[in-house]
Amino acid sequence: MSINEGIPEGLTRRAQYFIGCHGYWTGRGDVERSRAFWLEHGIPGGQIDRVAAFEAVWGGLVLPPSPHYDGGPRAFRGGVPEGPAPDWLFDAGAQRTALPYSFVVGPNGEFGLEAGEWVPLHASVEGWVEALALVDHARRCARTTTVLTGAAVDDLELNGFEVVPEVTGLADTWWRGTDSLVAVYRGEAEIMESPRCQTATIYAGLDSWGLRGLDDFDTPSK
């Protein structure tokens, strides 16, 4: 069996390898069993279709924890859509620990946090997965790792760095320099309205493999 069998397409080689080596599937849920009930309670069919599409791709996938947000969702699992329009959200999976916010998929497929208001971390679920894969890669390759918090994150100098596009960063972003990768996490600071919660991690001393690893923009051959 190929290591990439059953893994969602459209990811970088790095992310597909990460899922194949470190992820596992607990089984997808059957959204259709809930459709009639949800419709009776005023949830539009199009929003139910969104949950079904998410579940068909990601449902039941368990990945190693994120270094932030207390690890992220325990497993991807589409929940009941909540409105009103235009910001229909649905849960992306239960928290691993007690948190003051939930993990949600936004109206345009964003992955983010919700606690009354919502903050998109990445423009897609794929972006969240790519960021997890990049953490795993950078940790193994970096010679030094430095963590900044609070106001020090705002003073971080990123001139000469390029955005890492595959993470589709919004509140959370990744940057690539000549010998380092920088991850900036602002989501918790925004959802909790607490700038001291923002964090940046600098993975330094990287060679060309450490900076990019497997080809960033090619998916595995079939």
C-alpha cells in the first residue's frame, strides 16, 4: 500500500508525507444521517453540504498536536453549522484540552478559532495541516530554536524573508529566510484580545533541505 493512499490531494509532498507517517484515521462520520434533522431546525442545505464535503476529505483524521492552541483539534470532525449568514461556521473537531474557544471552519473554508467572535488562522484547512507539517520538519532540521512572546513579536525583523505560501496564513503566518524559518502565531492573542499571547518561533541554522525539504509545490506522483 502506498504511504499516500487515502491522503487528501492538493498538499505539498512534505504535508502528505507527514500525514502518511504521523497521522491516522478513526473513521468518517455520516453527515447524511443528520441532514433531515438539521434542515428541520433551519440549517440551509448548502451549509450541510459544506460539512459533508469537509467530512469526506478530513473526517476522522488525527494528527500530532500543534505547539500552540493546546494542540489543536483532537481529530477532524465536522459539527453542526451555526449562523447567521454571512458567517456560517461549523466545528472542525473537539479540543484536546479545556480551552476558551473552539476550532471551526469559516464561511469560505478558513480554519480558525471561535469564542463569540471568530478569528481565521489559515485560509484553508490545508493551511493548518501544512503548518503542522512544517513544524515537524523545522524542529528536526533546526540547529537552534528561539521563542518570542508578547511585544517582542512585534519587533521581529522580517525584511528579506518571504511568506511561505502553502500555509495560507491569516492570523498565523510562516516566513522563510536564507537560513531560517519563522512561525508567527497571533490567533490566540486576537481571539482573547490579549497581545501578550502572541508568539513567534525562529528555527535557525537551516541548510537548503531544512528550508524546503521535499518540493514545496509538487504533490506526489500517482
